[in-house]
Amino acid sequence: MMKSDLVKVVLILLVFTFTSCKERDDDFVYEPEDSVKNINLKVVTDQARYTPGSEVTFTADNVPQEVTVRYRHLNETLMEEPMTSKTWTWSPPTEDFKGYMVEFFHFVNGEEEVISSVAVDVSSDWTRFPRYGFLSEFGNLSDIEINSTLTNLKDYHINGLQYYDWHNKHHSPLKMNGTSPATTWVDVIGRQISFATVESYISRAQEMNMASMQYNLLYGAWDDYATDGVSEEWMIYSDANHQNVNKHNLPDDWESDILVTNPANQEWQSYIFEKTRLVYDHLEFDGWHLDQLGDRGRVFDYFGNVISLNETYAPFLNNLYADFPDKKMVLNAVNQYGQAEILSTAVDFAYTEVWDPNNTYKALADIILKNNEWSNGKLNTVLAAYMNYDLANSPGSFNTPAVLLADAVIFAFGGAHLELGEHMLAKEYFPNNNLKMRDDLKSALMEYYDFMVAYQNLLRDGGEFIYPELQSGDGKMNIGSWPPQIGHVSVFGKEFANRRVVHLINFNSANSLNWRDNNGTQPFPAEVKNFRVNFISNQTITRVWWASPDVNQGVSHELDFVQNGSQVSLTLPSLTFWDMLVVEY
């Protein structure tokens, strides 16, 4: 994680100045009009992801009368059965890398009403569809605290965890006491870390089928590096005469500054790989989440040679993979620095920490699209994009519409958002938890993550991006192709062999196209119901269906349509933040 301004972050953490923003109402609760209020039913799964051939165990908080369970892949019903117990199992099809929606419905006045839903991901490898979360507190935690945190993340289907600042020194991540790991150590800010807590998190996460990734820089040493066998010849310098080690300065009362080592130096590689092997010998991490500090400007090796730092990443990663072929690896491309080189290696997914000037919704999409291009369409993207950044300088709440609008863009373009851990993320220093999630955001995000999992084969599994034209058939809204404009619904999609997927993202009520929403002023959009759209299709349409994470529990519904030649017209039931329209041929 880029610690771009940690001095400022520390001041933020230490100074809690309560402020208010008149544009926001923290007591407001977002409830779409079509949400089901007469029956409350929460259903969860026992794991975040399932390997093909394994059973899914569902647990419900109650058993409403005359409720039916329907299992679907996309819009195809696989089976239905009555709900008769709080706990039951289901064996999904054994096909790998598929998403499913499990729906719970009953009939009211002869009409089917969905009262709940939950998604299921059947994937042998979590990095195919990464849904990344984080952990940042590793003090003396109880089993109850550990289980509570992981259970919450599991319910959002988080399938991989970044263990942020779990380690001791960057150049020696696991502190040893002779031949055994130390019981405790301190991280760079001086927080006490418990080996037992880290170990317990890994073990419990395994039971929920959540991967654990140890965090560390690919380059980085503390001031006492020489006492631990690190050579000054492995460093990167800000001058050609090796007088000034390139350094990331940290506050004086922290344990050390971070001195930058040369990733291309093979002796450094051998050293840090052995330290990493020591980690793997004692902790069952699934891989290494590597970090960097972005563009360091003009830098030199010990012998005065100019170094293009981004060009050192591929040699490091290639050798890391050769040493640890069974471990996952991902390297943060800070604002895309070095991403083309990173994605030329065997990393398991693309990861970008987003900073200025990539402030717009279009920029989020462009990063995902570029990562697709650089990885030849093989890797999905996770964005570390910190919401309500300035608002998080003091205690308060996340702005629900800002988070949902950003996630709608990221998810619809096939990405995932690093945002959930022990708390929701607003700063690059992950322990910062000034902002809390309101209840409306917690429940809405649950729907969004269910939606991302259930329809992952449309959102994150191939297809060619397209920018079709839709016209309003009744004048209820302004519709335009991506990129977005304030006052418009923005349209884009994907073309598959037998279907077209069209996304509608609602910027009609937006006051800014800046996704970060620094001060928390992005308003809720006004829901639009039963609006006509027209479009052109040169193929004969056999079926049209629609789903949205904002209404009806994300469950799909078939739509009537009229096709006259190439002219197609239909009515969409509603639009709040995000609609997905699927046209099948």
C-alpha cells in the first residue's frame, strides 16, 4: 500500500476534530421503494467460495411459511424446493468458475414476491474472480473477535485477504526467537503484533475458503539493515555517488524510515526470498501481496547506473515465481506505475491503487480496461480506491450514494473494490477507521456483492466491451453512451457469442463525476420507474431479462419486448444506481 503521506495520516489518526457537513444527513436511510419489508429473511453461506464438487451449507435466521428456494445460473432455473429448515445443503453443478443466485420467494395475491437472495461462487481458484478484503489489526485478539470479523467478510463473499502491516521489519518480516517465531513484535508505527493472532486469522480463513496474502514491500529496509545482513550495495540512491539512499521518510517517533532497495539486485532477491521462505515455513499464507512506493524519480544503483524502477519489477516477480510456484503473488501498481511490466509476469490478478489525477468515474473504467489489455484479457482487476478521503480526517459516516455509485462503475466494468476489512476503507493507512458504515450501506453493499458473484460470468468472464446506443422511448430520462455526463444515464456493455449485456449507470442526480467524493456530498439518485428504451439489434432476439442490485434482491426478471426488423423497444421496471439488461439471441 502506498504510504504517500504517512505523516499527515498520523496527524489524522491523532487529532479527532468533529465536523459536520450540512449537505449530508447521516440519519438518512436508503430504502428502495421495491424492497420487501413485510418479511425479513437473512440467509448466509458457510464459505466465501466453493471448490467444484463441494456442498454449500445455507443458514437462515428463520423459516417463513410457504417460501420456495430457487437455484439459478444467470437467468436459468436449475431447481426449486420448499424452504423447510433454517439449515440445509445444496450441491451445485460441478462446472468450474460459475456464479449462482439462490432466491427465496412466496406468492402474494397470486404474484411472486422475492424476499431474499444469496449468491454462490463455485471456483477452484479464488484469483479468477478476486473479491479482495483486508485485515489491519493483529494485537491480542480473542477467537470471538477473529471469527466475527471473518464471518462478516465471508458474508460479503470476500475470497482473499490482504494482511496489511502484519510484519516486523520490511527486510525481515517474521521476527524470530532462535529457531521459532517470536510471540510478539512491533510494526513500523510501533503497534504490537501477535503471532498467535496472525496464525489464528489464517487458520479460520482457511475454514471459510478465504485466501490469506502476507503484505510486504518488494523493496524496503529499516535503518538497522546492516545488522541484519543487508548490504548498502543493494540499495537505490538518489545520487550517482551512493551518498544518499532513496528513502521514504516517516515520523520521528516511528520505528524507522523505509530505505528503498533495488528489486533487480539478485543478492537482494536471494535475501528477501529467504526471509519470505521463513514466513511460509511458519505461517500458512497463500501468497505475497507485494507493494511499492510509486515513481521514485531519477534514481541510481550503488555503482552509479541509472535505474528505471518499473523495469526492475518483472525480473523480481519472475524469480519470485520460480522460487515459490505454488504461492500466489500480486503487486500493487501505484496509479498504474509499472503495471505493463507487472502484468507481463505470472501475477495472479491486477491490482491498482488509484490516486490523482485518476479522479473520475471514467478513469476507474479506463484503468480496468487497460489492465485487461496488458494482461491479454486473462486477469481481473482489484482497485484500491479510497472513498470520502477528506471526510475521513475526522469521525463520521461514509456517504452511501458515493460508495454505491463507485461500486456500480467498478463492478459493471468487471473490477472489484478493495474496501472491506475490520471496517470500511477510506485511507491508504488501513487502520484508519474514522468513517463508519451506516446500516443502509451495509445492507446495500451485501446486495452489490451478491450481484457481483451471481453474475460474475457476465461481469468478469470474457466478452468484448461495447458502447451501444439506447434512446429514451418516453422522455423520462436523458440516456447517453459511456463516458458519463452529469444529468444523464450512461450506457455501456459487453458482447458475447449469444447475448449482449447492457449496463445503465445513473448520473442523472449526480453533482460530480469525481468518484472519491472527498467531502461526502454525492446525493442519492431519484429512482425512475417503468421507462421505455429503444435500441437497434441486427440479430433476432429470443429473450430479454433484467436485474439490478438496487431492487428485488438482485434477482433477474424476464421482460416483454417488441422487435420490428432491427428496431427493439421494451420497458425497464426501474433504475436507481445500476441496471443490467441482457439481450439473448
